[in-house]
Amino acid sequence: MELQQTVTAAYSEKFNTPPPLIVQAPGRVNLIGEHTDYNDGFVLPMAIDRGIWLALRPRDDDQVVVHSLDFEETAVFSLTALQNSKSGWAEYLKGVAWALQEAGYPLRGWEGVMAGNVPKGAGLSSSAALELATARAFQQVSGFAWDAAQMAKLSQRAENKWVGVNCGIMDQMISAAGEAGHALLIDCRSLESELVPLPPALDGSGTAVVILDTTTRRGLVDSAYNERRQQCEEAAAYFGVPALRDVSISTFLAEADGLAELPRRRAQHIITENLRTLNAAKAMQNADAALLGQLMNESHASLRDDFEVTNEALNIIVEIAQGQDGCFGARMTGAGFGGCAVALVHEAKVDGFVTAVTHQYHQQTSLTPNVYVCQPSAGASVIPQN
Ligand code: GLA
């Protein structure tokens, strides 16, 4: 609600009339299924109640004019003469315009104001939120049908080819297709998805998803990420399949001996993580918070030992979280190498959990974590205006 009011007020002041159109798209947290998306595997993220909001109106020409309240900057570009200036937030909007036009969507210009509250650089997909909010804006002013998977693919293409970041499909898919109250099991090969509810605690109370930002950031994340992708491709080639998604655990156990140690450990993570993710979705459907938590803990161990994408801060905060009363499970989330962990916590124990984790993490690292208790929220959407 808050950001809706912010963009409405800013728009009204700028244009002397209330906005005819408001769209939003969320950031995300991944419950389980890490680094599996670019292996054609399974992921289980949820959209969070933090996102990017745009208040806008169509224009009669091919110009897009957007004022960002966060950057205190106005971006102006022409849809018929898109130019890549290689840096800055406007490239995400231009990239989406480029990808939509390349795919044959005729676009119309628009103007408006934008604000967001996804922390940037924390691994909560502020860039996917920006891409999908932009796609929603174009869809509304240009009048084509909203196909969530197609919009996710084109937004990913914008990020890969226009912005130059080699991400998988998870972040864009959940920002496009999330639904309130649910996480989404996504098959990253077919892009079919299935809604799954957060499980209640044994006593029937709710559970909460708590994001714990270690506040550590590592440089060269892109090159470490690309190196993992290559190691996974090497392993898939060894097994003679298009992606590690196609290797069963029994094939892996029977045939992995001939594979070099590093790609073998990477493959072991991916193959077991796909199984954990499918089991986690079942656990959620069966209202089994304890099993979901256990699978999250196992996922962290696998990301730490086999995939090697955690850092010390992540390992410390996850261990502290796992040791708290009322915590079902915790793990690093997102690309890793710093950034955030996610924990599933008994709703009635959240306050004590947050206080204890913050205190103990500070004691061990001298750092103060940023903590976000999140609600599973809707994907890219249009806010009705009367
Ligand atoms: C980043 C990427 C995603 C995914 C995760 C790891 O968030 O953008 O596509 O690969 O890392 O699961």
C-alpha cells in the first residue's frame, strides 16, 4: 500500500492529475532449488511483499519517460532508436523494450514515476522486479495479452543480452507468475508451474518466511556464477545429456566415478537439489513444515560443501538460525557468495527469533543483519484505478 501511495502522490504532483494506471512487480526469495534453474531443473521461490511500482499514462509518440524517485533521475528513451549506454537502471527498461520489440510486440510510449523497496544487490531480484514492472507497463499501454512465462523469458533475454548478466529463468518467472499466499514450484525446462501453500506449524499456527541479509557482498559474483554454469555443463556433457536435469541419482551413483572431482561435486549438488525441491513441494502440500525445514538445511549443506557458493557469513547466520527455538530450517538463498539466507519460522516465535539471530550474528561477526519478515505475494500485476 505504501509504495502505491508514494507513486500516486508523485505522479499527481508531476502531471496535475491522478495516474490512470499503476503496475507493480515483486522481488523474490527462493525457498529451495538453488542453481538448478540453468540446469533445466526445479526451483521453489515465492514473490515477496517488496517490489517496484510504476504510476503511468500512455503517450502518443514512441518516447518512454520515467522518473525514478529512488535514483532522483529521469530516463528518456525512444522506442525506435534504442541505445545501450551500458550502465544504469534505465538499461533494464530499455532491455525489456528491446526484447519485446524483437519478439514482434508493437509498443507504445508512456510516461510516469517509479519507486521500489527491494534492497538492491542483496540477491532479492530487484532487477527482475524492474524488468517485469516494465513489461507490465508496456503490456497495459500497448494492449497485448499477458502471458507470464513469455514475459519472464523476454525479461530474462533483456537481462542476458541487453544488460549482460547471464542469469537463469527463476527470478523473472516468479516475479511474473507469483500468487499471494503461495510459493511456486517451477519446472525450468517446460516453465510449467504449480502453486504450493506455506505449511502451517504442528499446532496449527502459521509459519513465517524470514530473510536474513548477512550484509556481506562479494565482488566477481558474475564470474564465479559463470564458472559454476560451465562446470555443470561439463558434467552434463560427461553424462551425454542436454542438462543435469536429465541425470537420475542412480545414474549418477553408477557412473560419476570417471568425472573429475569438481564437476562431480557440482553435479551431485544439482541432482540431489532437484530431488530435495520436488520433495519440498510435496512436504508443503502435505502441510509438513518439519520436513520442508529439514530439506532446507540439507540444501544449505550441499551448497556449502559440494557447490561451494556460501561464504563464512552465510554459514554463520544459517547455523545460528537453525539453532533457534521455532526455526524449522534455514539456508542460503539466491546466487550465494554473500547476500541473504532464508528461514522458515513458527509465526509465534518470529520476534524472539529475529532478536536472537541479530544478537548472536553481531556477536560472532560484528555485523548487523538486515531482516525482512516476508509475505508470499502476487506477481506482476495491474492495480485497479477507479
Ligand atoms: C541468481 C540467478 C538465478 C539463479 C540463482 C541461483 O539469482 O539470477 O537465475 O540461477 O542465482 O539459484
